[in-house]
Amino acid sequence: MAIDLNRFIATFFDEAQEHLESIEEKAMALGSAGDDVETLNSIFRAAHSIKGGSGTFGFTQLTDATHEMETLFDGLRKGKGRADAGTVRLLLDACDVFKAHIARLKAGDRGNDPAMDAMRAQLIGYRASGAGSAPAPAAAPKSAAATAIPTEESFFESAPAEKAGTAYGLFDEKEGAAPAASEKFGLFEPQAADASTEPSRRKGDSSSIRVSVEKIDRIVNLVGELVIAQAMLQQSAATSQAGDERLAHSLATLDRNTRDLQQAVMSIRMMPMEFVFSRFPRLVYDVSTKLGKKVNLHTQGRETELDKELIELLVDPLTHVVRNAIDHGIESPEDRKAAGKPEMGMVGMRATHRGGSVIIEVSDDGSGLDRERIIAKARELGMAADESMSDQEAWGLIFEAGFSTAKEVTSLSGRGVGMDVVRRNIASLGGSVSISTVKGEGTVITIQVPLTLAVLDGMIVNVGGEQYIIPLEFVAEAFKPGPDDIRTIVNQASLVAVRGEQLPIVRLEDVVKLPAGGGARPEPLCLVVEVDNRRAALLVDSLVGQQQLVVKSLDTNLHSVPGVAGATILGDGRVALILDVATMTRNTASRARARALA
């Protein structure tokens, strides 16, 4: 029976990607610990594994190039030189080329890749030049076999001619020692003794299996439909007049088991923040090197779990935030020294759980935000800004499209698109962004996102006979305002007094553009919401209740609607829209500021 290799090739691509990420992660440590044997061994093993797997499937260019990387680090781990900054740069460039080549192979392109040939030649040249090597005693001239460029037959590392009869070139022996037990030529995972030094995601034991994301998403969707059907059944039973105690008990059991099943299935999609944080040491290294700055990255909360879909969508906005922190926040080593700071700047990333949300903080110990400069730049760009703005309103200006305080446009900044993308992307996830800063001391940007996009704890409100969902994480309190609590000012938004604080009122019937009804309306309720450090009062007719809901994306099933974050199906079968509270409060604040400056 013919064996379908496509499944195994796909697994190799995934593992090769993981090995390259491991090499990049270990490379960051080489700058300060170029002679750390365990780091060198880890890089050697990763390159060795990629070489073995690529050779098995006939990816000759990848085999030959990783062979040269393996040979380079085999010499370094045996003390034949010391890794330096040039080694790190070469290693990172090689990883970029290898990743691009693997992407080509995934797409079915098996043709010659000139970039791989160039990188292989660069690795050979680097090793031949003795770069990064310590002075060594003069050695006898190498034989022709030792200096020959590896060919397709070099699937395994060739042995010197004088040892050809001992291991047939299949094993890399240390003098006077047996072959290392952990060398498995990329075909097997390292033994348990080495497992502790590798990231946990690369543990390939029998306790885990690889399952495609499509299968997991299918299960999540089916469980979501089951939850909706269970809620409809529960509501139907509640409105019936039967009063069957056994039916009520069975429905309660079904509800409990359905929720447990939903939680168990949702936990399958959860991944640690390590998968996000592990990408940033490379980014920090590249950006700081390009800008001539010294920056150290510190991460906390790598074990904090988040939905896989959110993990992937967070990478882009976090990349903008970290890049801005290094470019605009961290000063040059000379400026930091003059300000009495250490030359090495610090960028921190921390993830924590808070209720049903994940809080991600990106901090730096740089110069902080300059309020006067931000307001002046906003005026220059024709934005509504003045000195009477609160600090939070002033910091919010950096999220406006086209805003940048950079004096010149570079490949890193100056076009005013970075932070705008951050706010837009985070808002699309149902999250929020806030800033706290102290001039001369640093800045903290806080991103809050829900744990998952599939399930939502929401407050169901009634407006004009229609029901809408307000995400519960944004709701601070609800109260019925007295006749003297609401103030109406000409050309201004109405305000309501909440314990001495005047909050702008957002009339939900105006937001959803409900037609004016002729009948009497009930006395309104105020729902106080807080997002992006802004508070507002939503005016609704009544509160229906709090419920955990299955979220349906409008982008997938219809199209994007401004002010609407999604939809859900209620227990009575009706569709209810989930409102985008961040957009509503932001639009209200913008209109109020524009009226104040008019």
C-alpha cells in the first residue's frame, strides 16, 4: 500500500518552524553568553533536527544550508571559537531565509531558491574566515575530503578521513568518548534529560496529539449551537404551565453538563501567552540594533492563557506598541546617561487574568509622553485639541489616524499609522487600550481583551421593544436617575450626575436609530459603562438580565456594521445585536470635544 507523505511533510513544516523559533530565542542569549555550552547545544540540536527531516523528504537546499549551520555550531560547542554579535546577526538572518524557504515549500514551490544558495555560501564563508573564533594552534593542512563543499550525499555529517573506518561518517564522535546518546539526526525528539531546556511546546510525548485548528473550530461551533438549543429548551419549559418537577431537574442537569462541556471545549483553544511573547526578543534586538539603542526585554505572565484566535490577532498590535516604545520611548544611551539612567533601557511585557479578560501591559522606562508636544502636533494636523483637555484625552490623540510626533519619516515611524492600527485592531476584538505615563520616567500601555471571542458574558437591555447586548466587562453599575440628576445644555450632550461626577449620556435609541414611537415610554435606566478610561451613561428602557451568550460574527455571516461587535441568538430564538461600547463612548467624546471648540 502506498504511503501518503503529505501528512508527514506537513508535520515536518510545523516542527521546522518550531525549531527555527527555538534558534531565534536561543540566539538572543548568545550576545551576552557566547560560550554557554547549553545554548550552543540547543541551537546545534535544532539545526540538526531540521537537517535530518529535510533530508528525509528530499528538500536538498534546506538540508545543505542547515548542515553548514550545524557544522558552525558544532565547532563552537566544542570550544573552537566563541559566538559574538556577528554570529547572532548571521543566525537571525539565516532563520529569516529558512522561514521564507519553508513558506515556498509549503506553497508547493520546489524550484531552486537563490536566497538559500546565498545563505549557505555566507555560512561557509563565515566559518572559513574564522569570524567569531578564538585563536587556535596551527593545524596540519586539511585534506581535499575535509574541505569539499557538501553535496546531496551529506545527509549526515562527514567524518575526517583518518576515522573513516570507525563510524563510516554516520556519527560525530568526540575524541576518547562514545557517540552522544542524545544525537538522533532529527528523526526523534531529544531524550528526557534535555527536555527541560527546550520550550514546553516542543515536548513530543504521548500525552499530546496534533489536531488541526479547523477540527477544533468545528467542535466549538457545534457546542455553541448546543448551548443555544439548550437555552431555547430551558425558556420553553419555563413558559409552559406543566410544572413537571422531573423535567425541571433534567433541564437543570442538562444545563450544568452543557456548560461544563462548553468550558472543556473552549479550554482546548486556549494557548499560553508564551506563544506571543516568544516573538518579541527578536523584534527588540532588531529594532534596538537599527536605532543604536540598548534595550532589554522583560516578560511576565507567559503562562497566562488566551484563545488561540486572539493570540494570533494580538501579534500585530503588540508589535506596533513594542516598536513605538523602543523608537519613541527609550532614549539613546548618551541621553539616558545624561539623565542619570542606566544605558540599558527596559521594555516590559506582562499578562494577567482579570475576571473574564486578559490584561496585557507594555511598559518602558523611557522619556514618557510630552503633553504639550502632542497637543501642538494635533493642532498642526487640524485636530480638535486644546489645553483644557484631560490627560487621558491628550494621550488618546496618539491613536488618531495620521498622528505622529516623529520629526522625519523612517522605516520604523513617522507615517502615523502604528497606534491607529493598535486601537482599531483591539477594538475589533472587543477590547480596549489605555495609557498612563510620567514624563521622564516612562509609559505603560494597557490592553484589555476578552478571554475568547466565542463566548460573552452580557447584559441584555431593552430599548423600544428591541433587545441588545452590552458586554458585562464594561458595565460598572446601573441606576434609575432622579428628575434632577439629568441636565440638558444647549448644543451640548446631556449629562447625568453620578456621585458628584457628571457623565455624558448616550441615548441607545439614537445610536441604533430606532423610529420614534407614539406610545408612552417607561422611565429610563442609566447603565454606567467604562472603557478606555472613559465613563458614560447609556440610557435604556429596562434591564432584561445577565446571561452567557454564544457570539456570532457579523463579518463572517453578513458584513461589518459600525457600532456593532457581533450578534447572538437568545433563548426565545430572536437575534440580538452585541453593541460596541468602545466605539459609542469614543464617538460621544469626539462630538462633545468638537462642539466645545466650535
